[in-house]
Amino acid sequence: MVVSPVPNTARILDYWLGGFHHYPVDVEAAKVFESLYPNFPMVFRTLRDYISRVTRYIESQGIEQFVVFGSGLPTCGNVHEAVPQAKVLYTDIDAANIELGQKILRDNPHADYIFCDATNLDTLDRSVIDRVLGTIQRLGMVFVGVSAFIPDDTLAQMLDQLYDWAPAGSFLALDFDGEALAQYQRVLELLNSMGAPLHMRNPTTIRPLLGRWQLTQPGIVPVSAWQADALEKPAQGREQVFMYGCVVYK
Ligand SMILES: C[S@@+](CC[C@H](N)C(=O)[O-])C[C@H]1O[C@@H](n2cnc3c(N)ncnc32)[C@H](O)[C@@H]1O
């Protein structure tokens, strides 16, 4: 096994989600985070459940092609596992995620993983989209776990660019870190010291960022509450987490 010198967010999540694609440095970092906020594994399990539910909802609207932004690792209930009949293109800015993601998906003819900076769609290689997804019909897009790293003006601009790019009838699933995170001051200090200043929002400040995108039901709600009746596992033991989520369409 190659030992990675620096911890990586996606591999820390893999550890918390019970996956097999992380190194001792990731486990050490995960334990530091847990010492500050023991609910972290539960938060990211709740978020991964949310990804599964929104993805299945979007598929139920007749969508067979997905692009995922800020994907992390394609494991533990990520998009292609939630909708195995669909074609899925994962993207991220992190070279280690892309390399490992491509390895994980190497035998999967319906999914691949490439670079894209979500804040600039011009960084997405359109020829790979055609190869992996075929001729684009209506798209399902997933943008979960990323918006907290992006300031308001850039995020609004990105969602606008995405709206222009997506064919009519496309859907986009998002999440946002809520302001309740501010009560975990030591967690924020740690994240900020790692160069990841977090942007926290509430439904009132999120709505204007969505621009021309139309909200589906139930609107902007805590991710644990988004169509919670569609949860396969009982909701028991799941706490409300500090992220908000919504699905929008064009
Ligand atoms: C917290 S992880 C979320 C992973 C996964 N989507 C999930 O929710 O479990 C955030 C991911 O976003 C990626 N990321 C951060 N900024 C990005 C950007 N501007 N464009 C694309 N990916 C980005 C990071 O590399 C990381 O893999």
C-alpha cells in the first residue's frame, strides 16, 4: 500500500462511511476531527444518504445521465451505486481523488472520473462527457459537500453558468452548510487553519444564490428531512444535521 503523506477530505469521509480507501494519516486526521465533534461520522453518513435519495429522485424523473461535482470518492453509496442503471461522470479538483476514483471505476463501462473545477465549467473536457454519457439529453447534476468552500458571488455565478449549460428539463441537487455549524468554534478554527474557510448559510440567504433554477418540493430543508420518508433505513438514531439541501430544475 502506498502511504499518502497528507490527509485528504474524501478519504477521511471514506473512513467515516466504513469504506476501504483510506490511509493511516486519514484515520489520524479523522480522529482529531472527532475529538472536536464526535458526530462527524453521523453527519457524513446522513449526507451520503441524502446523495442517494436525491439521485434516485432525479432518476425517477426520467434522467439517465449524471455529472457529479466535488465528488470525493466514488464509493459507499455515491451516485453510480445509488443509480446503477445510469451513466455517471464524476469530477473533482483533487488529483489524488481523480487518480483513485479512476482506479475504482476502471471496470465500470458506465462511469468515469475526470478533473473539473466546479467554479469554471470550461475546465470540463466535453469530449469525455460525450464518451462517458453519450449524446446529452436531460442531465442530473450533483453538487454536494462543496458549496461551503465557495463564496456567495462565485457560487451564484457558477449556478448561473450551470443553468445556461444544462439542457432544459435537467435537475441539480445541492447542499449548504447551515449557520448552526458556527457553534462548533473549534471545528471551524481547525478547518480555517487548513485553508478551508467555510461559508455558512440559511434558507433565506441560499434562495437568491439559486438564480433562475426552480425549486422542487420540499424546497430548502435540512438534508436529513429531504424526502425522509424515502429512507430505506429507519430514521431512528439519525439527528438533524447542520446542512440544508434542495433539488432544483431547469
Ligand atoms: C467534503 S468533500 C465532499 C465529497 C462528496 N461530494 C460527499 O458529499 O461525500 C468535498 C470535495 O469537493 C472537492 N472540491 C472542493 N472545491 C472544489 C471545486 N472548486 N471544484 C470541484 N471540486 C471541489 C474537494 O476536492 C472534495 O473532494
